[in-house]
Amino acid sequence: MKALMFGWEFPPHILGGLGTASYGLTKGMSLQPDMDITFVIPKPWGDEDQSFLKIIGACNTPVAWRDVHWDYVSERLSKYMDPQEYYNLRDHIYADFNYLHPNDLGCIEFSGRYPDNLLEEINNYSIVAGVIARSHNYDIIHSHDWLTYPAGLHAKNILGKPLVIHVHATDFDRSRGNVNPQVYQMEKNGMDYADHIICVSDLTRNTVIEKYHQNPAKVTTVHNAVEPLSADIVAIEPKKGKDKVVTFLGRITMQKGPEYFVEAAARVLEKAKHIRFVMAGSGDMMERMIYLVAEKGMSDKFHFTGFLKGKQVYEMLKRSDVYVMPSVSEPFGISPLEAMQCSIPTIISKQSGCAEILDKAVKIDYWDVEGMADAIYSICTYDSMSDFLSKEGKEEVDNIKWEYAGQKVRDIYNNLCQ
């Protein structure tokens, strides 16, 4: 089974949960002996793990003919791909795209992030998808999140093969209902023309059915999972101070509910002085949260780390005594699983997809600041509660594996390819 997957980010260079989920799912699927995955991203950095799939960078795919020598191509691209792949792709350019001002290799530049001209990059990415789709005979096409739906649709039109779109989030989640019409239309167009839709939770599945008017028979939930901890992560043993540490780790945006975490912290500190709070991450609400913390007079007990990645995430988790995810609308939420892997007692909002599969985490409504504060205080005060959540939570999460999610996706592939 040859799958052509379109994504937007891939570890170790990630800006959110999309890259983590893409890595976990593809690695889980690679355990199937006949699974052959080509994963396209806008811009690889050369240090991605390609031991179980092949990565093609849109920024390394020629869309305009250039007569370039092998040695030059090798010098420029060998860190990212086999130079022969460049020539294979060059043989499948299907139109003159010089008006897009490609570089000396005939390739379009991509930021590899979420730039101000994001819609332009999405369109350029779909053009590149046409070259890649023509270069190999794939059995199925799989697009991760709305940014890659146009690319998936283009590849489907070329190959005539089934398209699966993977909904990791919708604009209803990201905007708290204040939906961007352009984004909504791209999402709905992808859903309308896909052969099957995978959602990361029943919460998201319901949104897809109700808000995007999709046939329930066409929409399947495949919950995310978590990668087993590597030996170097297991070996991390940070020193802990005498104060308890309660951590929020994620994008500091309205979707994640950071203000509810700050409000809960204020209530906890009214009756406990042995607790510190950490907000790890970055986002457009960060400055507002800093001001809110100062306004409530708890700057000496509240810390902002900025964006953390890779090993830093686990170092922060292992320093923590409680992890809190107060998301207002969370399609899934992998970070609570990562915290529970580290034996960290975890509090999650009932409005998160992971709440559907986690029984050994404390669940509260995101707006229930008093309930959140009570849960934080109890875990930090009563060792028996902390020990129970620590032990039982880890045991539960260790049985939530990407291999199982990958098999569910493969079953969908098989049904579509019959």
C-alpha cells in the first residue's frame, strides 16, 4: 500500500500538536510490513527521521525546468533528499510556473511555518502536489489538516485515487466560533470532495457532521495516541524545589483557555503559598496573560518560559507536580498524554477530545475556575490523591498506542481501495 501524505510540519521542527500527531501516526503505520509512506511538507530542515517513511519538501520540488548539473543539485539538496528524486520530479512538471518566480533550481520558496501570506503558500503547495502526484503511482492520498486539503484534492484529480482528509482541528475550535469564511470554505470543500474523513475525536466528528454538513457514514473517529518515551527522556531527573509546580503547556491562545488557568491560580494562592504556576508556550494572548498575572499580584508565584520544544517539554513536565489543560475547545490534546507518561497528575477540560479516552485524569469544565482550583489544591496537598493519579495515569496512557490508531487508518484505506 503506497500512501501519499500531505502535512504541514514534522518533528523535530513543530509549532503545535499537528507535527507530533503526524509523526506518531506514520510511525505507527510503518509497523505494517507493506506500508510505504511518502510524506510531503512545505520545508524540511534535513534532520527529520526518515527511517520509516520518505519525506519530500515542497520547497525542493521543481515546478519550472532548470538545466542544472548533478553536482550542484547534490550540493544544494542532498541534506534533504536523494538528488535523483529532484530529476524524477523535474520530469513531471506539467505547466510553466515561472510567473511564481522559482529559484535557480526551479523550486518555490516556503517558510515552513504559518506566515502572513499563508493562503498564498497553501496555493503554491497545491501546485507542487501536482508535480509529486505525477511522479509515482500511489494507492491512496491522505491530507492532514485544512492547509493541505487543496493539495490532496489536486493529487486526487490527477491520480484518480481515493482521498482521505484528517481533521486535527476545525476553525470552530481555533476561533471559538468566530469562523474565518475563507478557511471554512477550504475546510468544507476538502470534506465535500474527500472519499473519507478521519477526525481525532468524537467531539470533532460531531462538529464535522453538524457544522460542515457531512454524511456521518463518511466520518470516522481515530483517537490520537502517544509515542513511547525514549531512553534519554526517561533518564531526565530534574531537581525539584520545595514548592509544588503546576504547569500549563501549550499555545497561549484563546482556544487553550489560558485565562482560566490564571484565574484558578489566583484562587489557589489565596489559601496556599507552597505552590508555583508555570505557563509554558507562546501565542497571541501571552502579553495579556502577563498583565493579568501582574494585576492579580502573583508575579512572584507565576512564571512564563516561552516556547519549549523537544527535550525541553519533558524537562518542564518532569519538574511539575500537576499538569493542567483548560482548553475551551480541544479537538484532541496530546500534551496531557505526554504528562501522564511522565507520571504527572493531570487535569483536563471536559471540552477536550482526549477526555473521551482518559479515565485517570481529573476532568472539569474549562469555565469552572473554582473546580479547577480545588483539583489543583487537592493534588498539591494530599499525597494519596497525587500518587493515585500518577501511577494509574501512567498505566492508562502506556496502553494508548499509535500502532492501534495506525491499524484503524489502514482499515479505512483497505475499504476505500477495494
